[in-house]
Amino acid sequence: MTNRIRRERRAGMSDYKDLKLITGNSNPDLARAISENLGCSLTPTVVESFSDGEIKVEIGDNVRGSDVFVVQSTCAPVNRSIMELSLMIDALKRASANRITAVVPYYGYARQDRKVVPRVPISAKMVADFISTAGASRLLTIDLHAGQIQGYFDLPVDNLYASKVLLDYLEDFNDNLVIISPDAGGTERARAYAKRLEAGLAIVDKRRDAPNKAEAMNVIGDVRDKCAIIVDDMIDTAGTLVTASKVLQDKGAKSVLACATHPVLSGPAIERIENSELNQVIVTDTIPLSPEAQESDKIKVVSVAGLLGQAVANIHRESSVSLLFS
């Protein structure tokens, strides 16, 4: 390391002298990448289990009066991740932290954001209540499944867009592109990608018969002899994605790629992707990949650590976060 880099890092550390960055067990690699991006170290934190399964949290440094950022995606195991997050926030509040920002790159339960049938909970609101009641001062997240979830919080919410980093990767594709929305609800997202990439736009008309099951019916738009890129906020069981890719191939697409922020990849997702017509699936590291997913040649990961690091820096310095939305 050169003297110049050492001086720059020391100068950066002075900018963040009151900043503390901690993480639970859901996505420590992303937390480390954010800390490297900021040029500061993670605060030592113990998050483990007692013999009966209860979670033990212990913050290993003084946080009194500090600006603390807790990095914890609420991904699988979802309930444990939420509990870890809540207990870390509570520990920080009781340790007199000045401000606690929950950095939740992936917000679990977001798909249960309203009552679609009688006698069901609005789970996304319950998770918001957990985070708020635990003592968080604000939430920093990426690509909420529904933007209105921000209204479930009585505290500031910064909902960043991973398109900033995904588009940087997709710009290297010089082929004849068409951006695909896997359903009518994702048209706005797909249109934004198409505008940035100066590409065409198409929509897969689908009919969902049950949760985690979908049947693609038709394609609205021209995909023949084009490189089709399906964009979505998450990939769960990959049923919709794989069915859409087959329809696009049948309609004459030259190649089919997928691009999504959150790689939930539950159940048979990896097997479906491996056996599908998809050429590549581009995701971010808001959720860590399973060992099986890491071995897949079709899955490419781009990091949101730089985006989150800049947001953390701006929040800490009380400067604008809206600049990151452009």
C-alpha cells in the first residue's frame, strides 16, 4: 500500500470517527464490502445462539453517542434474521447510540403488503413495526417489492434502486436488446431500463393460479432475433422466470437473460435455472448465494456495496441521498 493511499484512508477515517458499522449473520460479506468501501472497520459484535435457540447479542465496542448502521438483510432464515436485527437495534438503543440506521438490503415479508383474502395479516407492516419498536431511527433498503411499504414506517426510509449497478453491467451488452417485464406490474421498471439502454420494451402476459406458481401466456411486443433481458425485483422459485424465458424463445428471441436485484432462489430455483433456456442470470449481493448457486455458471453477481457505502456516507454527513436515485 502506498503512502498516498494510507493518507487518503486516514483522512477518510477522520470523516467517519463517530460512525459505527455492525452486522448480524444474514449477510456479513456485504457488510465487510461496505466497510471496505467506506475505509472503516466493522464494530466487533457477537450474534450467536444459546443452547435453547434463543439469540444472544453483544456489541463489543462503545457506541455511546455514535451514528450506528446495522447491516442485516432479512433473508433466509427469515425469522431469525428479523429477530437478530431487532435485538441488535435494541442493544444499541440501550447502549445510548445517538442514531441507529437499519441497513436492510433485502426486506423480507414485503410481498405480504396487503390483504388479498379475508383473515390474513399484513406481514410487511408487522416487520416495519418490529424495526421501529426496537429503536431504529431510519431504514436504508434497496428495491422494496412495493414502494408503499415506506408508508408503514413512522421514520425516514431511503429506498435505493439497484438499477444503478445493474445497468452499468448491462451497458456492456451491445446486442440488439429488448427489455422484458415478466408481468404488467413491472412495466415501469422495465421501461426505465429500456430508456437507459435505448432498447425495445416487451411484456410477458401471465396468469398466476397460486402463490409461487405462474403460467406465462403471451408476449406483448417484438422479441424476434433480439437479446431479451427479463428484469424483476427478485427471483424466488424461478417459476415465472423460466416459463417466461421459454415463451420468449418460442417467440423467436435470439438469447434470453434475466436481471434481478434480490436472489431469493428458494426451493427448485437453481435446478430450474440450470435446465432452462436462460443464458445468464444477473443478480446483486443483497442476499448471499447458497453454495449450489455459487457453483452455477449461469448466475452472475454484481455488488451493491458501493451504492450502500455511498448512502451510508451521505446519511452520516447529513448530505443528500436523493443524488443516488438519478
